[in-house]
Amino acid sequence: MTVRAAWLLPNGQTREDTRLAPTGVMVPDSAMTSRSGVIAGGNPLNASGVAAMQVQVATGRALVQGTAAQGAYPVAVTSPETLTLADGNAQYARIDSVVLRVLDGLYDVNEQTLARVEIVQGEPLATPQPPNLPPASLRLWDVTVPAGTSAGTGGITWGSALADRRHYTASYGGIIPRGWGASYAGSYPGQYRDNGSGLDRWDGTAWQPLDVSVGWTPVTLASGYTNAGNAQGTVRYRRLMISGVPHMQWRGGVSWAANGNPPNTTYPLAGPVPAACRPASLISVPIAAGGVDIKADFQTGGLLKLIVSPGLTNWASLHGVLYPLDA
């Protein structure tokens, strides 16, 4: 048996089943249900094409939630599973889903009691959509099957056909890893998730960035400006949460050719920063520059303007600039 589920078999599970399946209290979705998902670690339940119409799913562990009455099934795939997809429709493409499914004869009409990896075939359409899943299923991958595809025509182009649909879960109190389905709403205030560059906390209504919500991001400079003015390094920024208030932090320096004459009407950025990184009102801060301190205006439209002073030479520094984004 290469797909094992704990707390499923009517005659009891083996000691090996218990050791392999991810047992324990998992992230809740409601008072009586748990969040389905893959257990992170390595590259669990990864998929790859192994033949013209065959896909292989690697080992891994997951939790599959049934109805509230059923509860959640801990599942482990202990050996790679190879599945064969049906040939493509003559006229339209379709999207098939690779799923981890639990069959429980006490709750469904299949009269089987097992866990397995299987293909749920989609409907051929002019604009194909992923299929609806049967109960107690966890979508892992979508596979686009073009019209007319078969082993005889060369089969599926796996590099473009596979779409990762794995989302992740964790034990209760754990941080949910980033994955497909990032729009997942939190379950309880105080829950945390990885947003790709920092942590978010669920406040009961929305995810709130806890730390860095945008990592250090280099900017594109306008024509006439170069990075590392006065050896200050590349100009870049990041968005921070400090005591619940969003802030912008900058570092790096710019330079230009003519003393006292920054180009592009003294706008050093080629374009605005993203909307989430723009201040609610104009922010003016003093910055170091060649020959004299000058002022930097961070505008609500996302641009930066240098406010020059007499004696300015040919560089300006953004090191140490930090300001709140709220009103």
C-alpha cells in the first residue's frame, strides 16, 4: 500500500500507518473542521510528466477534510504514484485535476474504504475550467489537455501543461506556508501565515502584515541618474509594519553629471512605487547630498522629487529615510 490514511480503515490502522500519517491537531477552518492541505517539507506531492500521457506524483503527506461529521483524514503517499490521462477531445481542450481523495464507505456511496491519488477529468470546452471535485478531495495539480492530444500525437507538453494547485496546512498554532490559494481567509484571530517576504496576522477580518510586507526592492532610475552616488549603494526600498503602522524605508544613493542640476526635473525615479508603498499625504524629509543637505519629497502618487539647495553638487543619499505611510 503506497497511499495510507490514518483513522480510516474499519479494522484499525497499522503502527506504520500511524507513524507515517500526519496525526495531531491541525489548523482549524471552523469549530469542527480542519484546513485541508499539504504538509510542507522538501517538495511534497510534486508532479512531473513521465510519459506522453502519464504524470507521476511524488511522495508526501497531507490532510484531507471531509464533511464536518466525517472529520479530517491524515494521508501519506509513501511511493510515487503514476496516473494515465485520457486522450484529448477532438474539438476542445480540457483541464484535468490530480487529486488526493479519501473514500469512506460510511459516508459516501462508493462502498470502498481507501485513500488514493487519482485524476478527476474536466469537461472539454472552448474555455476549459478545472473540474468540480468529489467530497473529501484535495486538489494538487491541474493538467491542461489540448484538443487532439494523445500518445500518438506526441502527448502532453508537461512543462506548460502542469499548474501547481497545492496549498499548505500546518499544526494548530503553526505558520501556514505560502502556496497556491494565498487568498485563504484566516480561521481565528492570532493566526499567522507566510506572505512570501514576511508574516501576516489574521485580525478576525483581514490579514495584517506583521513584519516586512515588501522586501528590499531595487528601483529603476530615470534617465541621467546612476546608482551608488557617493558610494552609497543601489537605491532600494521596503515596506515595514512598525507597531501596526505601515512605513517605508529607503537606502542607497544616486548621482548625476552636472553639479547642482539633477536631471528629469529633479525626479530620480523612472516610475512610481506600488500603491501599497505610497504615503497618504506628502512626506518631506531632509537627506544628505553633495555639498549641502537637501530635501526629498515623497509624493502621494508614488514619485520622489529632490528639492535642491544652492551649493548642491552631483549626488544625494537616501540612507536612513524612514516615514509612515498612513495619514
